[in-house]
Amino acid sequence: MTSLIEARGIHTYYGASHILHGVDLALAPGETLGLMGRNGMGKSTLLKSILGLVRPRSGTVRVKGADMTRSAPHRIALAGVAYVPEGRGIFPNLSVHENLVMAARAGARGQRDWTLERVLAAFPRLRERIGHGGGQLSGGEQQMLTIGRALLTNPDVLILDEATEGLAPLVSREIWRIVREIKASGIATIIVDKNFRAVTAIADRAMILVKGSVVFEGPSERLRGDPSIRERYLGV
């Protein structure tokens, strides 16, 4: 089966700083991958290298078998990859409704599984605040808005960077509920988050980065069952 995303031998630099050291990553259709590691280990850089936001110095990135290594980010997005960035990136001067509908389109295969009505059903808080400005929302509501906006592109892959960072526990639980619904809908997902238990409860497979290199890759069950790996590389 062709991977939806396949990154091979990724070496990425920021100036003279060598951040990623030959990283491989593959994501199958419908699969959920938990990407973990302490701060500054290269997780966000790997995501940005896949998305075309940062250009690897060497290695290849394929989306659905097509070489996208040198492609602009919008080409990768149109191929069916949606991104929920750390920091959210909503438009504060637009309403919730405007933030959502500006992104709405059919997916790369012509699918329209996620409509505005389905997103509002999944995020009741957004329905209640449909006319509010994006800048009037709480951090958790802004995260819901960003995820909802990504879903309205009807992606085949959803990438979530720091899915619940800085959110209150009750709001975090709501985000994880939504992530489970996304997984059940068949969208392949890459999740970065510091909540080891929440990530491995949802992810089929886990990957840990240390100083830009993969030190663990395997089923989530294996990571949950091996405290020595967790303590050494995640401190949990």
C-alpha cells in the first residue's frame, strides 16, 4: 500500500545548525502517528520539512507517491495535507464563521465529508460563538476553530502540532474527543503533544525524536509497556 506521506533521509538545517539527521517517517492511509520528544528535539522542524515550510538540505518527501520535496506549501495542501500549527494562526479580525468558510473546499479526491454543519456539530462551542471574532475566543476555542478550519479542507492527512499545549484540562479532554472522532472518520493523523498517555491512547504507532534523530519507532502499546524508554527519552 502506498504511504500517504513518506519522508526518507531528511536532513534539515537552520543556517549552520543541523537539526534533522536523516529522519525517516511514513504514514499509511487512516493511520494515527504520535510524534514525541522533549522540547527542541526537531518535531516541529520535521513537520515543517514535510509541509514545505522548511526545505530539507537532503532527503525526499513524497505525498501519495508523488515527489513533493521541492514543492511549495500550497501544493502539498492541495494534495490533501492539512496543518494545525503550534500557535493556531487564526484570523482574529474575522468571525468564527468567516474563519471556517474561507477554507472550505472539496478534498483532493473530490470528497466533501466535512461540511460546515458537521464541523459545528463536532464543536458545539463554535456554533455558540459563530458570530464572534476569532480574537474574542479563548485559547481552547481558537484551537477548536483551527482544527475545524483544517477539516473543512477535507484532508486525507491532518497534522496537529502541540494539539493541547497551554489548554485547561477540561478543554484538553474536549480536543482529544475531537481527535478520536477525526481518527474514526478515516483521516490519517500525525499528532505532536506532550501528553504521553493521551497520545498513545489514540495513536496506532509512536515515534520519538532526540536531537533530530529517531530513537524509537513502534506500536503505541510497546511504548506504554516499556517505562525505561519513556523515562530515558520523554522523562515520564
